[in-house]
Amino acid sequence: MDEATASIYFRFFNEIGILEQLGRARLEARLPKGMIAPHFSVLNHLIRVKDGQTPLVLARAFQVPKTSMTHTLATLQQRGYIDLRPNPKDARSKQVWLTPAGRAVRNQAILDMTPDFVELAKTFPREKIEEVLPLLENVRSFLDKARDP
Amino acid sequence: MDEATASIYFRFFNEIGILEQLGRARLEARLPKGMIAPHFSVLNHLIRVKDGQTPLVLARAFQVPKTSMTHTLATLQQRGYIDLRPNPKDARSKQVWLTPAGRAVRNQAILDMTPDFVELAKTFPREKIEEVLPLLENVRSFLDKARDP
DNA sequence: ACTAAATAGTACGAAATCGTATTAATGGAG
DNA sequence: CTCCATTAATACGATTTCGTACTATTTAGT
């Protein structure tokens, strides 16, 4: 691979990194005081996919060490956003369930983000974003499958 | 804005977030033991843009608090990748200069990443990536300008 | 059934990140 | 020139992230 081609891929991931940082800053500005992006991401995942999943499954979904997930879940539980119950199918394991407060704080955060999306849509209409989403999802899926489990 | 449209933008940033995590994991797997993505990013920035910049300028470029940049730079200096010298134009300030070791470790990391790009290119040819880069850069620029300095 | 390997979660400590407060230097108003 | 608000960097402490080691439980081989 020639250098110019490699630098295209490099720039791609570079842009992804900067966008993530800027997007995360925006998100956290809309979250309740003290709530950070990983907290929200877990709540959002539990709603989007389903709750009742085990901490390990969540850790894998987010590509973080299970010790990190333990810490995140402990914080969310302390604040009353999730319940950690024993897993009836495996006594080593647990299940993560959303509380009404957890659902509420996630839904409110989504509402609070809408003005930002409206602002963004003035310059980047929905169609522009929809054009690039498939590639992003495919690259994500590719990298996701390629990692050693 | 209707909910379906908002969810397009939400999904966009969601994909960005996951891609960043997967991309960062890949990058760090290619870096020398103990070197993490922010270390590499700073070295890379100093080469791509220029060295001799002040810590505060770097903190702003990376959108991190200046205390975080102080810590990152201290680590890079400890490992001999940068020199922190007094800023002749402002005695409160410093300048960050790359050492030959710093340049070398960055260039080697880039080389080590090429096989990953080659693998990626089999499924996602350069042209596909080039198609989406402009939008990513424009959204990044938009968010960058919209933040309160 | 019995033992060994694998698995789920956590305790613990190191490193990173970040907010607040502090120190030193600058620069503008008078 | 003097004063003081602003700025650059850091000290410090709280929280997050993560690697290693450990405990409890399950699974698989015999």
C-alpha cells in the first residue's frame, strides 16, 4: 500500500476520533450534572437492545474491560438508575435491569439533545447523514468481527 | 424535528463513538507497551502540524482540559519523546519540542498500522473512504466552530 | 460423581482524566 | 510606574479506566 492511500485510512480514523470527542462533549453538556457519556451509553443500550443482560455481556458490547463495567454499573446503581439482581440461570452472574428513574433520565437526555440535532440539520440535512451511515456501520461491523474474542 | 429524523443524527454519533473505541483499541495494539492513544495523538499532532507549540495550544487542539495535557506531556517527557523548554516569548509558558525518539516512535507506529489498513482496504477500498471523508471533516469543523472558546 | 479448566464478578492498585485552587508572569488602565 | 484583572502552568484531590489477582460457580473430561 502506498503512503497516500494509507494516509486516507489514517485520516478517516483521525476524523472519527475528533468527532467522538466533540460529540461526547456536546452530549455531556446535555446530561444531568455528574452523569458522563459511559453512564448514558449503558442506559441507552439497555433500552435500545434490552435490559436483564449480564455485566459481562455489556462489557463486551462496549469493548471495555469487565472491571470498568463493574465500576460503571456500581455508579449507576448507586444513583438509582439500574437494579443489579442475581442471575437465576447462573449463580456466578448478575442481571442488569433498568429502574423507572433510569429510563426517565435517558429519555430526557434524548429530548435535551434534539435542539442540537436541529441546529446540525440546518447545515447537514438528514439525507447527507443517511448517505454515510451505511459505510460507518459496515466498517464498525468489520472491526467488531475482526477483534479477537 | 420528528423522532425518526432525530434518531438518524443520534445513530450517526453512536456509530462514531463505537468506531472510535474499536479504532483506538486497534491503534493501541500497535503502539509500544505502555503507550496509549493520547500519547500517540500528541506526537502525531506535533509532526503533522508543527512542534514548539505551547501546552495550552495543544490542550485546545485536543479539546481536553489543560491539566490533562500537563499530565500527558509530563509522561511523554519522562519517556524521552518530547522536550519541554521555556517559551522565550512568555516566561509563564513553555514550548513542546519533539525529540528524535519521539519522531521515531510515531513513524514506527504508522508503519505498524499499515497491515491493518491493507486488511481494511480489501473490504473498503480507498474510494469508499474518500467518499465519506468530506462530510466527516465538515461536521467536525462545524462542531469545532460551534463550541464556546 | 470427581476433579480440573473455564467463567463471572470483584478487590485492589496504578495510571489517566478532570475540576478547583494556587503561583507566577503578563499587560492594560490610570 | 503601579495596580489588578487575565493568562499559563501546575498542585492537589476525586473519579474513571484498566490490568492483575482472587473467589465462587459452572462445565467438561474421565
